[in-house]
Amino acid sequence: MPETDGIKTAYHQCLEGGGEMGGLIRSIDWSQTPIGDPSTWPSALRTSVSLMLNSYFPMYIAWGDGYTQLYNDGYRPILGATKHPQAMGISTRETFAEIWHIIGSMFEGVMNGQAVGFPNFMLPLERNGYVEECFFDFCYSPIKLDDGTVGGVLVTVVETTGTVKALKDLKENKRELEISKAETESERDRLRSFFMQAPVGICILDGPDLVFELVNEPYQQLFPGRKLLGKPVLEAVPEVKGQPIWDILQNVYTTGEAFEGNGLLIPLARGENQPVEDRYFNFMYQARYNADGKVDGVLVFVFEVTEMVNTRNDLKREKDKLKLAIKAAQLGTFDMDLVKGTMEWDKRCRTLFGISHTDVVTYEKDFVTGLHPDDRDKVVEIINNVFVKAISNGDYDVEYRTVGAEDQKIRWVRAKGKAYFDDNNQPTRFVGAALDITEQKSDELRKNDFIGMVSHELKTPLTSLSAYVQMLHAKALKEQDAFVSGALEKVTTQVRRMGTMINGFLNVSRLESGKILLNKHDFMLNELVLDMTDEIRQTGPGHKLACIIEKPITVHADQDKIGSVIINLLSNAVKYSAKDKTITITCGVAGNMAQVSVHDEGIGIKPEDMDRLFDRYFRAESPQTKYISGFGIGLYLSAEIIQRHDGKIWAESETNKGSVFYFTLPLGN
């Protein structure tokens, strides 16, 4: 249908301008679209298109029931990289298919004459190859035809995505700032709480006058009764003026250099009107900086170590005393680390083993090899037992001989020590001291030789005296001279007692010189106990003797010497018990050993004497024992006899309630 000039002019006028989008619109054959050739467009559409193309505002038109699209340069960026240019001339339903469920009803409302608009409206658009949140200020307005019906929708839109996101970022930054501020305040409160609850003294000194800004309880306890908070240091603790510590504190504030002191002496009074004391502290001064990076205070951490330093000084003094005592006593010291396998000897200990070198010493090469061959097995066995806590409790006390590795000189040594154990009762360390007793041993041997000789010489006249007394006693009985007979009986008792003492000294002499021999054979221990009990019962009338035999027991031992041990224990029980008390001797088996015990109800033994009971010549002293005869060799001999039988002897006692003496022997076949 041919166009008139007027229509053609209108057509060209409505499509003029519009920049890039105007050119695109003019290039499209609109006759192939639902809205037809522009020459057929209603005036309302031509006017709206002209308005749109000549507007800088983002605008587009959705015309007709198919919502065919036209848009200007301002609207072009909204379509992104994937929707343009194909969006021009096609349906809005197709272009914005992903959001049509959102905007479709709005378009229908506009086509019914109802305009709609929203600020910062979010639409999830896929315009750059991915779905993104887009925000718009928009208005959907109806384009009315001449007859009043709606022909299409004029969309005026401004994308606010950048603004919304910037606002969102701003809000997020503000929220993060608020959170950060809250966290900072919380951290500050936690830090303050930490300072206040810390077990170490903490304070904060503020400003050049170093005013106490914060003081926790442990710091306040360093100055009980003093008011510190809010006061300058020199006002609160005036005694620091003129002390080096004040100069140190000022230097930290002036230079910012931290200072750490350990065990530093600072004379301070604890409270007001109290004397200044020598006090020691571990502390740290740390500069505090303000926002400009300048020092505005000092943070103080302090811990008083006065007691520790005084204790350390006391220990040093005691250590010096110990060193002097060890040197004066000429003691040698040893230290075995059983975990590392190392052994340390001091110079004196090396001398006792005849070693002059300063090389590392070893247990096998230097110690064991340096023992006298006759003492080696005994000492090694004792040490092995020391390392078994259940046997020795770690205690070590032994006398032995050494043979100098270099000078071949024989020396007598007494060594005392202790083994230490871990939680599993495994030995970890063995320490002790050794003393040269060569001269003492020589004196003892000479004394024992003298005692042995004198005792032997006394036996002959004593035997003769005993024989004469017996002859005189027989004659007195024959002549019925009661007085002489009674006197001679008393003499006989004293001669027997003297004989017992002389035999005891002889046995000690033989024991010390190694001349005492054991004549071992199997015998019934229970029968020996009964015989010895009967013998004491005859010589000690008035005491109640109870004998408990659990079962027949065979032992392999020297019967005479074990008998003397039983006699000695029973005799002591008789001597130290009142006549109306009961003495009980029990014979039985404990584990794989025969065991004999003698229980009395006598005066008992003082706790401080228990460890020395079996020492040679030791007698427990008390008012009750003052007039009891004896030289303190009976228990010593008994202990040596039992030990030489591979047995054990010990005692239990309670003062004024009595004592129990035990000994064990290996069972026989």
C-alpha cells in the first residue's frame, strides 16, 4: 500500500536520532515483527518511540500483547553482553524469561491501565553468562491509544545495582566496624580481666609521672595497706627514689626500650610506716605506645622471689658447709646415674681406689675390679640388693677392702649411700660417700687380737678357779656347812657368768678375724627351740615361758651357734621383763624360710635406738637398764651368725609395751 508524504515524514521523524540504538531500530524490517512496519504504527507508539530515542534516561517500550521491545542507548547496558542486540524487536517474555514469573503480572497490570514502580527492585538477571542480582529504580507506565485503550508499556528504569552494592558494602563495612569495635572492647575487657586475674603482679603506669592506672590484686599484695591506684609511683612508693630501679623505669618510658630483671634486689617496705626490707623480684618493664606511636605509659609484670632467693642463698651456705665437712672428714663421694649409665667419683673416691687418672670411671672396670677379691662377691651382691627396693629400701652401708689399681695398696673403706627409684620402683640413681677406715680397722684388729689373747689367757685360770670352787662346794655339802655351801653357789654363778662373757669376747675376736667356723648339718629347729626354752626355764625361774611350735621344721645350719642365738634372745627377754610377764617363743615357716620369734612384755626399746640394736658394743640406755649387766655383744654376735647363715634378723618394739625379735633361716631338705 503506497504511503503518503505525510505518513512517511511522521515515520522518519519518530525514528530520527537515538544514537546507536536509533540506528539499530532503523535497520530492522519491522514489517516482519508483530508490531508491523512503522508506517502502520499508531501515533501513540510513534510519539513514545521518538520520546525514548531522544531521552538520556534508560527507557524501553514493550508494545502489544506480545510485548515487542524497543530501547534506547541508556537502556542498552542493562541488557549486558548476552541479551543485546537480539533483544531489539523480540518479546520481553523471551528476553527476560528468567524473571518473567516476577514481572509478567506487573506487565499485565499495566496493560489494564495500572502503572507500577519500585525503587531498588532486585531482579536476578542472566545478562553476562551467569545469573546475578541486579537492582533498579523503575516505573511501568501504560501507553494509551487514541481510543483510551492501552497499546503497550513504557518502562523508565535506572539501574541502581552499583549504588545498592556500594550501600550494602558500606553497611557491611559499618557492621564489621561495629563488630570490630565490639570485639576490640571485648578484647580490652578480656585483657583487663586477664590482668586482674593473673597470678603475677601486673600494673600499668600512665604518663610521664608514671601514675598507677591499673593495679591487679597480686601487685597490690606486694604493698598491703598502701593506696596505689591514681597515684604517681614516687608518691605511692617513695622509697624507690634514688634507687637504680627508678632510673631504669624512667629510661623505659623515655626510650621505649624494654627491661627485664631476674632476682634483682630492691629494698622496699611492705606497708606504710613499716621498715624497708631487702626484697628480690623477677620483673619486666614494657613501654606502652599510643596511636601516634609514642610512649605514653609502662606495662609492669612482677613476681616477688625473696623467699626463693633467700632459700637459694641458704642452700648455698649449707652446700659450702657440706663441702667443708666432706673435705674435713676426707670423704669421697660417688654418683651413679642408672638411666644414663654414667658414674662420677670425686678426687678422694679415686684415691681410695688407688686411681690417679681423671678419665671417666666405670662400675665394672674401676669399681668392681678395684674391690679386694675376698670382698668382691659380697659387695656386688649387697649393691644388687640395694637396687631392689623391696629388699633394702635403697639403703647402702657396707665395709670392704680395695686394692689400689696403681699402687696395689690395700685400704679399708666404709661406704654409705642410697638408691632412688621412679614410680615403677626401678632404680634411677645411686649416690653416697666413702670413708677411709684403714687405720680404724687396724686398731680394731689389734684390739680384737688383744681381747682374744686376754680372753684366752683368762680361760685357763678361770677353769681352774671353777674346778676349785666345785671341790670346795662338794666338801661344804659333805660337811653340811650351809653358809659356805650357799656362798660357793653364788661364786659358781659369778664364775659361770664370767665364763660366758669371756666366751663372748672370744667369739667376737674369732668373728672379726674370720676364724669362726660354721659346722652346718640338718637338724630339727623346733626341737632346738624347745631345748633352749627348757634351759632358760631352769635358769630363770619366775618368768612364764610359752613355746608355740607350728610344725616340725628342718634347717641346715650350725646347731650350737643357732642355739646360742636363741639363748641370747630369750636371756634378753628375761632380763628386760618383769617376772610376772609372759615370754612367748614361736617357731614356724614364713614363705620359704624358717622363722623364730621371741615376744616379751618388757620395757621395750626407744625408737632412736632401733637402728643400732645389732651394732657391736651397743647397749640401749634407760633408767631400767642402768643396773643390768652386759657389754652389748650378744645381739651383735647373733646378727653376724644369722647373716652368715643367709638369714635375716630384726626387731619390732614399742616403749613400755615390749619387743619382738625375729630371725629367719633357709629351710633344710
